Amino acid sequence: MKRIGVISDTHGCFDDKLRLFLKDVDEIWHAGDIGSLELADEIAAFKPLRGVYGNIDGGVIRRVYNDFIVFECEKKRVLITHIGGYPRHYSPTAIRLIQASKPDIFIAGHSHILKVIYDPIYSLLHINPGAAGKYGFHKVRTAIRFTIDGSDIRDMEIGEWQR
């Protein structure tokens, strides 16, 4: 059993509100637009970090993180990328990645809009955690946490803070 925290679009911000919300997770998954390698290192020092780079992330982050990752967590296959879209509106790259990797969970950021949608076409749970950072057009900062226990996903919670 693992408790997972999912964030995206931190744009250089990982403050006490996020730390408190994510204090009991086992891992943090970051869907891109981290902001700096120093911030990625700060998050990784707080909790084990799996992440991808986003469109605002520069060359240094792109040398350390990939544009997508696929991995197993418990009995779930996970695909994370930054720009992926959402069910029936995936980017062409996301469709190729989904068809190739057949994930149970597909996580993408970029839109700054929190969405959790089951996709019956690809039999996956799509998660966009919204934007956890203070910069962008969003008015509410968001993050998600949940439990993966074998093949079961449960206890999903949303954190929300005014920007």
C-alpha cells in the first residue's frame, strides 16, 4: 500500500501548505512545470519524487527529468507527462504513449485545471492535479493525494488554497 501525492505546475513554489497536505504520503508525483532543479531537489528531499519536465522547465531540468515516465506502483501501471490533454481530447503524443504503455493511471498537468475522469475508451483513470504553484491564471491552487493498495485506488482527497 502506498499513499501518493500528485502535483503539477508548481512554477518554483513548494510552500508549507503543500508540505502539510503531502506530509503523510509515501511518494510525490510531479506532472511538470517544476520551476527549477533546486525546487525539484527540495521536493525530493521532503519525499521521494517521480516527475517530468514541463514546457516552462529549462535545459538543466530537461537533462535530469524526461518528458514522460511509465512505471508500476503496486499493481497499477502509471504514465505521467506534462501536456497530455484529457479523455476525448488527448494530445497526439499522449494518445501514442497511452496506446503503447496501456496505463491504468494517466497523469498530465499544464492546464492548471484539476480534473479526475475515468476514461472508458482506454480503461484508465485520468488525473490532472491542477496547479500547485502561485503563478498562472488559476485562482485556486490544488493538489491531490490518494492510496494505491494492490490494484485498488481509494481515499482520494483534493487540497485547495487561494492563490
